[in-house]
Amino acid sequence: MQTMTHAALTSDGSARIVQGGDAAPAISIRNVTQRYGEQGSANAVLALDNVSLDIGRGEFVCLLGPSGCGKSTLLNVVGGLFRPTEGEVLVGGKRVDGAPHPDEIAFVFQESTLFPWYTVIENFRIALKFQNVPKSEWDDRSMAALKAVGMASFANHYPNQLSVGMRQRVNMARGICVKTNILLMDEPFAALDEQTRMVLGEDLSILLAETGKTIVFVTHSLAEAVFLSDRIVVMTARPGRIKTIVNVGEAHPRSPDFMLEPRFSELRNDLYALLRDEIRQAMASQRDPAGA
Ligand SMILES: Nc1ncnc2c1ncn2[C@@H]1O[C@H](COP(=O)(O)OP(=O)(O)OP(=O)(O)O)[C@@H](O)[C@H]1O
Ligand SMILES: [Mg+2]
């Protein structure tokens, strides 16, 4: 099991997270195994195999691995969308028992999940209402989050009046404005162009420094993983296991200058070297989807 005593850095160099000792981790994933389909049947899939990981409060952790290695499965188990076949997840020391915890955990998915028949701000109000946030706070919180992603002037637009990139910025802002300590993000920028991705990545790094949220983020982009993460969890081809964990050790908020540093390219190249074999293996196993 990967336990951790981890200190991420703020821009003034002080420790933002001091994990270990008495403090329970924000998220503790313990020996999680996930099987899909009936064992022994042609559809049986071993998606995750004995995954254990502690994630500190305020930490930004990226899950990186070949397609089909169980990243979304792991995120969904952490979010309580279902109970794993074996093992357990604790959030703030309490067991997540296959039930969503909207007061603790917010999700941002690849596809915008805004209700099309409500305006942007109405979508936010619904999310806040669902979280039992007092009505008097709804609009202030919503506008602050929209401002953070440069979308304040679109509060009264309907989702279909926005571009794909704008919708996803709004989607991210909604994940920010709810008061959960934990934000789970499954390839939230995958549908966006590179420039928008980079700008939103910067916004997310600023947000992390400001709010101290714990973020678990799935991406296929090596550069995005290095730019955003405190730690990058590299997973094996299915069945998903933790192959290794890479520490980035750079203060948040991060500026684009970080990408120009030799260390940035080194980390990205290291990640590629770690993933290359796994990606080949994943491609081969797509010809044998059982993989269990
Ligand atoms: N609801 C489900 N029922 C059956 N099998 C599933 C289900 N969800 C996922 N799987 C299988 O579990 C494995 C892991 O899927 P998962 O979606 O977690 O991978 P991923 O790492 O998120 O992939 P990607 O990068 O392509 O999004 C895959 O083989 C997938 O087919
Ligand atoms: Mg996925």
C-alpha cells in the first residue's frame, strides 16, 4: 500500500499539506478490486486489482494510464457511485459505501452535465440547492466561480448558446462553486482545444492554491498531468494496478513558465517511458477483452 507523508508547496514555499500523523487522509483507497461481468463468463473483466492509495487534503493527484486500465472505475468508486467488488474507500476517515456524498464530493465529467433547459446560473442554483447551501449564498457563489473561469457575462445564457469549450468552463466552475472539499474530474478537458485546455489548467492550479480542495483528475495528457499534479499515479494496463507514483514538487499556482523548465520535459519524458509498454499491452489486450 502506498501510504504518504506529503507536503505540497505554496508559492511562498511553505507547506500546504502536511499529511500523516493524526490527520486522516482526504481519501484512502484500500485494496480496491473491481470485477465486471459474471466471473468465468466471456464478459468477465478484472478492471482494478488491489489498488491502495492515500490522498492528502488539498492535494492534486492525477490518474494516468492506458485506455481501459480502470481510471474512471476508480474515480467512480471514490465518488461512491458504486461499491467495489473488494476493498473500501474512506473519505475523511468515513467509509464511502457505494452511495454518493454530494456534501463531500463533486464530479466534473468530460461531457458537460448542465441541464439544457436551465440557464447557466439556474444550473448552479440547482447544484447549490442540492447541497443545502443557504439560498442567500447561491448567486454570490455562482458568480464568483463563473468569474474565476472568465464566464461571468454568460450567467443568463442557456448551455446550447455556448461553445463546447465555454460549456466545459461553466461545468468546471459549477464543480468549483459547490462547497465540497473533494473534486473528482474525469478527463474534464478532453473535448477542448489545446489552448483552452492550457488556460483552464492554469485556472485550476490557481483554484487549488486558493481553495485547498483535494482534486483527483484523470487525463491522457502527459503535459497536463505534469502541469497540474502534486503527484501522478501511473497505472498499468488492465487489470489496473499502481505501477508507480511520480512526485512533481512544484508550488501552486503554477505559471506557464513551468512548462519551459527542463524539469518539466524530463518529467513528461519519464511518464512516457513508464506508460509506453503499458499502452502497447493495453492495445494487445483489446484483442482479448476478457483480460481477467
Ligand atoms: N459498467 C461496466 N460494465 C462492464 N465493464 C465495464 C464497465 N465500466 C467499465 N468496464 C470495463 O472496465 C475496464 C476499465 O474501464 P474504465 O472505464 O474504468 O477505464 P478507463 O481507464 O477510464 O479508460 P479510458 O481512458 O478509455 O476512459 C474496461 O475494460 C471497461 O470495458
Ligand atoms: Mg475513463
